[in-house]
Amino acid sequence: MERINLEPNYTSNEVPGRCLKCLAEKELNNCLFGLLSEQTSDAELQQRYEALMALLQSPDLERLRSEAERLLSEGKQVSVKVDYDKGNLQCELIVE
């Protein structure tokens, strides 16, 4: 499975932001709609769905979300890289 890249952004007067959890939920919904609309099983899309579900159920999500929001409030760009392989979830917070 390819790595999932989530890029939360901070809300400003010009741009509505999205937190890490909101982005993950949005991507999860996109995967679900994709899986439901496909006539055949798409293994890559199913793995992406499983990875996003694992992230949303992970106890580390709140820590990652808080850290990302703190860094965003300091004006930094952040992204979260999500790797998922055979039930093993790996998340990495990248500060740019």
C-alpha cells in the first residue's frame, strides 16, 4: 500500500482549516464511497480504508492531532505520513 499523506491546516480568516481527525474522516468517507461504487473489489482502496480506520481508532491520534495543531498555531507547515501493513500502523509527523 502506498503511504497516506494528510496535511492539516490552520483556520484563518481566508481559509477554513481542517484538523488531522477531520481529514482522516473525510478520506475514510471517500474510500467508503469508492468501495461501495466499485463493481469489483479494489484491494488498494480497501487497504487505504483499513489504514484510515486504524488511525481513527488509534490512541495516538489525539496526541498527533494536538501536536499538529500546536505547530500550525506557530505558523509551521505539518503533514502526517501514515503507513499500514498487516495490522501494523506507523504514523510520522513531519514539520516543514
